[in-house]
Amino acid sequence: MSDLALRAVDLRKTYVSKGAPPVEALAGVSLSVARGDRVALLGRNGAGKTTFLRIASTLLRPSSGTIEVFDTDVGRQPAKVRPYIAIVPQEGKPFFHLTPREQVYTYLRARGLGRETAKARTEASLERMGLTEFADRLSITLSGGQRQRTMVATVIATEAPLLFLDEPTIGMDPFARRAVWASLRELTRRGSTIVLTTHYLDEADALSQRLHIIEHGRLLVSGTAEDLKRSVGGTLKVHLPEGAYAVDRFRGLGACVIDGAALTVIVGPERLGQVTETAVAAGLTATVGPVTLEEAFLRAVGRSIDED
Ligand SMILES: Nc1ncnc2c1ncn2[C@@H]1O[C@H](COP(=O)(O)OP(=O)(O)OP(=O)(O)O)[C@@H](O)[C@H]1O
Ligand SMILES: [Mg+2]
């Protein structure tokens, strides 16, 4: 098998629906994912992340370009690709009339696993996702977070060589999120490859070895979390919630990012004193913290990930 789990070349997708203008969801994305990597796709709502995952997982055909999974062309040989992949779709739900135990087990059996393996993997996966207590209740009676955990448990249990997870931890409490992170790390230790999307930048930072920021269907930036943070141009941020109007006073001191009424100034430690003095002189309140992926994202995309 090749060293690449996935390779997309100039992938494009335009959605065409009757009576509506066409939507260019992917405008030429090329990216590769090495075997055994954990990779996150980041981007604002509508950036094209789900479209990319749907194409990669054989659910949707691209308008042009190619995508290969373990050297097999996804568009030409989808049936050959499917045994190698598993996906947690965005807003997917477990079958309401199945219990989590039935759902995971049935899915594994449908993928061709033997009874004993399927049973053992089902139990391990339910346990890992903290679902043992709810394992025999119909999914329709479960809470939103419990349903999402069932979806993740189902896909984790496959131990497929390539896993796609579209916002896997949405709606999960902090304990469940950490259980997902631990499971995904364990899977890559054992040779699987993970491609996920998330809007939680702390999750992307904690979990992924490589990040790709997508905006308007184009790849903007790729690199490690450290690469992205370094690109911000300083290690500290001074956040001034009401500072945007006074941006001119700060321009010479560091990189300035305006977000509504707020201003964030990115500096190295040597300029910190000057920036806080300037803030005090202007009567502005300020908080100081380390640069995070949030600033890297703001800088790359030009706006905050939460902002519409
Ligand atoms: N079936 C469809 N028909 C028409 N347009 C679509 C369809 N699916 C998605 N789009 C459009 O394609 C673009 C990309 O959507 P996509 O779902 O890939 O974004 P995303 O990055 O996953 O966003 P989010 O973070 O909100 O999940 C959006 O403008 C969206 O409105
Ligand atoms: Mg999406």
C-alpha cells in the first residue's frame, strides 16, 4: 500500500439545482494525507469541508479533478474504496429503532466482520464512548450527545484504515470529547488515518498533526498547529474588546486584527509593555494571553470562525 492514504488533485464541485444559481463549493482543492496521520479540515460555515468529505467517501461525485484513497480512484472504483473507509457524517443520527449495541454490532456485521470480532469490538467501542449504561435503550430515547457518541462509537469500532469524521464531537460534553480524542489517537497508533472537520480550534490543536484551512472552496493554508501559530507573527495576544476604533495607535506595535468593535494586537514579549501602556493611555481594558489557533485562523481567513 502507498504511503498516502488520500490524494486529491484539483478537486472541484459545483452544485447545480433548478431555479437557483450554481454554487461553487470546491474550487480546485489539492491535498494529500499521509498514512497514519490525523488531519483536520478547518473553515467557516459553507467553506466546502463536508463537500470534500462526501466526495472522498464516495457519497458524491466531483465536477472535476481526482481523488484517490490508498491509490484507488474514488470516482472510478467506489466499491473498491468503501471497505477501506468509514464516515461519521455531519448531523448523522443512529437508527432510532435500534439500540446503540444493535447499531454498532449490525454495522460491523454489514461490513463483513465475523460474529465474535463484531461482538468484542462493539463492547469495547461502547465502553470507550461511555455508552454501556445506555447500550440497550432505543436510540430515539437518547439525548443528543448520547446519539452523537453512538455515531462515533459505530465508526471507531470499524477500525477502518481511513476514517472521516465530520464534526464528530458536536454537542458532546468535555468528557465525551476527550474520550473521542483518546480513541482517535489510539486508532492512529494502530495504523489508521483520520480526517476530521471541527469548529473547535482547541480540538484541532490537541488532536491533529496537520491542519488545512479551507475558505470559499479553496485551500488557504496547510501546516502543523505550530506552523500556523508561528505565521501569526508573535507569541502573545493583547485583546482589547473596545479597541477597534483606536487601531491607529497600535499599528506600529504589532499585528492588528479587527473583529467588530474588538481589536487584537499580536506581539512578542518585548513589545508587550508598550502595548499595555498604550491601552491604558487610551482608557481601554485589555487582557493578555498566548497566541492560539484562533488567531492563526483569524489571520488566515480574516474573520472569526464563529462569526457569520
Ligand atoms: N446539495 C447542495 N446543493 C446546493 N448547494 C449546496 C449543497 N450542499 C452544500 N451546498 C453549498 O456548498 C457550499 C459548501 O457547503 P459544505 O456543506 O461543503 O460546507 P462546510 O464547510 O461543511 O460548512 P459547515 O461548517 O457549515 O458544515 C455552501 O455554500 C453550501 O450552501
Ligand atoms: Mg459541514
